[in-house]
Amino acid sequence: MNNDEQRKYLAKFNEYFPIDDQENGVIKQIKEDIERIKEITNLEEKCHESNLALSIHCEKELHVDYIYTKGKLGKLGIVYEDTVEKYHELIRELRTLDIETIKELEKNKTKPKKQNKKSDKQSEKQEEPIRCSGLACYKEIKLGTRYYYHKTKNDGKKFCSDECYVDYYGEYCHGCMNKFLVEELYVPNANNPKYLLCFNCWKKEKQEQREWEESQKSYCELCGAELTGENVFSLYCASCWEKETEKVQKRKRKEESKKNKQFDREREREREREQTWTQFA
Ligand SMILES: [Zn+2]
Ligand SMILES: [Zn+2]
Ligand SMILES: [Zn+2]
């Protein structure tokens, strides 16, 4: 993983644990939730609220745990015990509260009906707020406003925005670390189906691949043809090698014949000298 990627994980992490005050994100949210739920007197409502908050925080915890591990944030000096672990402890507290509320509710159900009727009416009057199921969002979705939901999943999740929707159902692009819906992601390597890329990163990676391949190529210094096979590391292509050797050999032959001729001429002169000498003798 390079620094860029790690920085993206850190940025995501800081959405949950703000950089200037780590306790001001999910930690604050869950503490407020616990206090708020403790105050609720209607047991059914209390049970519903604690259940909802618990499922939201559990999902967030899974998510931050993933980011922390995947981004190797410990190496950046982020202390697990001060962040994820702390959050985990508070979730346990919320879970205990949830279980206690359920128990109490069960106990109450066995009590005479009169009392129950009254509390039923009470809860009917009170409208429960619908909250965005987004991983880093807890926004209330007011009645009558537009919200996003999955058309085929039927999971009852509602989202305040497209971003929250994509954040929830999407998968990470391994290039830019943003989330995208699965149908928007590419699998560049069939052997590694978990390695997903968004369109832009996929395009970039292909370009880099092409550039790398290009940089690995070498060309003949004489004719510019691409060098392949056993010639990859040589200067010339096979046919230029042939031509070059031919040239060298030709030159050699020429020099040799020149030498031979010179030699012949010298022999000739010597013979001539010998002849004149014998004539005088
Ligand atoms: Zn939202
Ligand atoms: Zn991307
Ligand atoms: Zn060549």
C-alpha cells in the first residue's frame, strides 16, 4: 500500500474519529444515544430505540475496524485502544441496556392488560423518528420527505442521500478508496475478483500498464524496428545484424585482397631485380 492509499483510509477514519478531537465523532454519538435511551420511559419505545441504535453502531464499528486494519493506521500513530476499542466498549454498554430493556418489557407483558393498553396508546401517539441507515450518518428522515432505498433488497433500510446509499451498499475502489455500487466497478484481474476498480482508476491502471509495457520495449538502433525474442538485449534487429556482419566481412575481404595485391607487386619487383642482376652477372 502506498502513502496515498493510506491517507485515504485515514481520511475515512477521521470521519468517525475527528482528527482534532477523536471523541467528537461516533464516541460522542453513542454516548448521546445511551443517555437519550436511558431517559425514555415508554418501554416499547425504549426497546425499539436501543435496538435501532445498537444495529447502527455495530455496523459502524465493523466499518471502522476494517478501515483501521486495512489502512494499517496503527503505523500512523492512531491508537486502537483510544478509538475503535473505546467505541467497542460503549457498544457493549448499549447492548447491556438493550438486553435489560427487553427483559423489562417481557416482565411487563405478563402484567394485567389494563396497564399495557395505556402504554400502547402512549406509544401510538409518539411518532418514532426514522433515521438514515448510512454508515457515517444518523440523520433523521422526516415524514413525507424523499429518501433512498434499495429496490430489490427489501431490507427496510432508508437513506437520506445518494452518498449514504452508495456508502452502505457500495464496495471500495482499490485505486481511489472511494465507494461505488458494485455494478459500477471493474475487475481487472479475473484471478483476483476482490480487486475492484472504479472506471477512472481502471482507465488509469490500463494506461500505466501500457506505458510500462512500452518502457520495456527496445528498438533497433539502425532501422527502428521493435526488438523481440533473443534480440531484445542487443542493439540491432536480426536483419540489421546480418547486414552489419556482411559489411564488416566485405571490408575485410577488400583489405585482404588489397594486401595480397601489394604483396604480389612486391614479389614482382623482387623478381625483376633478380633478373637484371643475373643479366649483369
Ligand atoms: Zn444519511
Ligand atoms: Zn477509483
Ligand atoms: Zn534493424
